[in-house]
Amino acid sequence: MLRMPWSHISIRDGSSQISESSGHPQRAVLHNEIHARPLDAMTAPTAISHVVMLCDAAQREASRQHLAALLRDFHLPGPDADSAHLCINVGSVRIRWELHTEFVTWSFSRTFDGPGFDERAPPTGLEAAPQDWLAALPGQLLSALHLWLLSSKEFGSGTLVKHVLEEDALLGATVADGFGEVYTDLTIHADGFARMVLLAGGMTARRLGRLVQQLIEIETYRMAALLGLPVARESAVVLASAERELAELAEAVCLADSNEEPRLLDRLTKLAGEVESRYAATHSRFSASAAYFELVDRRIDDIGESRLAGLQTIGEFMKRRLSPARSTCAWVARRQDALSQRVSRISNLLRTRVEIEQQQSSRHLLAAMNRRQGVQLKLHATVEGLSVAAITYYTVGLINYVAKGILHPLGSRLSAESIAAFAIPIVALSVWFLLRRLHHTLFHRAECLDEPEWQ
């Protein structure tokens, strides 16, 4: 049973409460994460303009300052230093700002009168925002979309096709269990924006806002996913060249002799460095594209499309048109992995050959050293007789001097020369025996040191 320390519990009004001092420091942040990007409740008719700016870290922070500058002009509070989302009304337009890992999204929405949509140029969400401020948005434009949220009771698809969308590229489907209809042509029009129209039926404002957000995210994540396609095409060219070089090196390794192996190993090392450098530069991009493709699929499933007579659904179109790009990115990613593994295998094979040859060279060198040692031992054995003679000569000379010093004062009949001559064979045999004993002791110790411990 889990027991909680009494110091963390307080009794107030008959109920127990846990002290905040015992809480995790990130508890509030983690709990509020699911509420970090709340959806806006929407009603028809509304014009929405959604802009996606591809940004690095500095540009994402610059976008925060850019929004704060606009809000200061309208005497409104700016975003916090740690906030990644802000939704606020600025005049007649509602601005939604969101920070993402690679990009920043801006949404501008405003309501309008229904009859205004029948005009040649329908109203957009950007019209009510400061134009000079819009032109200075940090980052690079990745996606731009105009979305009109209309009431299905007041507007028909014929008017939409005539004034907003291109009929030849028209896509459409019922969504939200048949409570709405969505139309788009996925075409960049003269103003640089793609266009989408949502005819809403009897949906609540919150559900309508969620549906609008899902449709916007389909376009946003579609463009983000396709960022991996140019990288995949560029990598395919580099990988083709690397694969040809690897094939040449593999053949050369099979035919190379020991003199060519160091040069081949150097070429393989350089090729491995190039492949790993390309892998490191593109792996994150391919991983991100795969994640964005999955998000596109998920958002399409979330809107619950059903076919309209004579029109292709967004899901069918995306599946048919995005599949080649997705397959290309996935194929290049797998190709990079396979090439890296092949380079590693061939490098290991060549290194093994070089190591075996080095071991053989070391064995030959040791054998040559043993032969030289044997020759030295034979030379030592050859001069051993000279050593015995020399030691005997000097030892007998010392005995002669000692005999002269002792026998002459005593008047002995024996001469020093006789004693020296008698000592010669004794000294010679003794020296020879001592040298042999010394050699035997040294060689026995060397053999014991050379034997492995496991023996």
C-alpha cells in the first residue's frame, strides 16, 4: 500500500489536500501541455488566411518580437518569453501565432457579410491586418492558404467554383459525418495563396473550429513533408556516385595485392566519411518528412471524408499524388542506410586482410629474430673454449705468483712452475664446468619465462 508522508497533507474544511511543496517542478507545465494550443470557436461566414513561415531559431525568436511590436502599437500585451502560442484580437482581425520546431504559423481570421462573397474578389483574413507589418514577417514563405467558412444554406458550390476555385482542378467531399462540405483545388492562385472553402451545416462553434484547424494542418503538414523531396533527389545523385565507387573498390579489393591494400583502405575511409556526412546531413530531414506524412494521413482520417458525386476527395488526391514523394524519401533513406552498411562491411574485410598480413609479417620477423639468436648462441659456444683458455691462463698466472711468494722463503724443493703446471688441468676443468653450469641455469630460466601461464 502506498503511504504518503503526513507532512505533505493538510486538512482544510474536513478535506485533505496535498502540499504544493511536494509536487514536481514541471507538474503545472506538463499538465497544461494538452491545453497549450486551444482551438478557436468559429461561426460562418468567416475568412481565414493561414501563412507558414519556415524559420531557424533566430527567426522564430524574431517572429515573437515582430508580434510584440504589432501588439504594442495597439496597446495590447505581447507574448511571454516562454510562450509558443498566442491568439488575440487586433482590431477587426483575430491573429493566431504558433511556434513549431521548424516553422512559425500565422492565422488571420475575421467575419464578413454574406453577400460580399458573391463579388469577384472575396474578402480575406489578411485584408484587415497591417500590410507593411505583414510584408516583414520573419522567415521564408512555405505555405499560404485562404479558407472561407460559409453557411451551406446561403452558398452553393457553383458560386464557389465560379468566383474562387478552378473547376478543372476541383476536389470536394462531405466531412464531419456529412455535416459539412469542403472544396479546394490545391492550386496557387495569382495572389500566391491556395484556396479552400468549407460549407458548414449544423455543427457547433467548437467542432467547426476544430474542423477548420484540421483542414489547415493538412495543407501545412503536406508542404512540410515535401521539404524532404529536394533533399532526396539531391542525395540520390550523390548516392549513385558513391555506389559506383564502392563497386569499383569492392572489385579492386578482390584483386589487390598487399602493396595496394593501404591505398584502397584510404579510399574506403574517405568514402565512408562522405557517406556518413551525407547521412548526418539528411537523416533528420527524412525523419521529419516521414512524421509530417503521417500527420497528413491522420488529419485526413480525422475530417471523415465521404465522396461527392463527380469529385475526387482530398484523401484520394493526396494518396495518389503524395505517394511518389513519400516513397522517394523513404527509398533514399533506406538506400543511405544500406550503403553505409556495405561500406562498413567492405572496410572491415579489407582491414581484416591487412591485419592478417601484418600478423604474418610479425611472425616472419620473430622467426628471423629467433634465427639470429640461434646464430649468436652458436657463436657464444664457439668462443667458449677461448674463454676457458683465457680464464685458465690468468688463474694459473695468479697461482704461479702465489707459489713463488710462498715456496721461496720456505726453501721447498718444488718450484712454482711445477705447481702452476700441475694446476692447469684442474683450473681448466673447473672453469669449463662452471661455465656449462651457468649456461644451463640461464637457458632453463629463459625457457620457463617463454612458456604460457596456462601450461
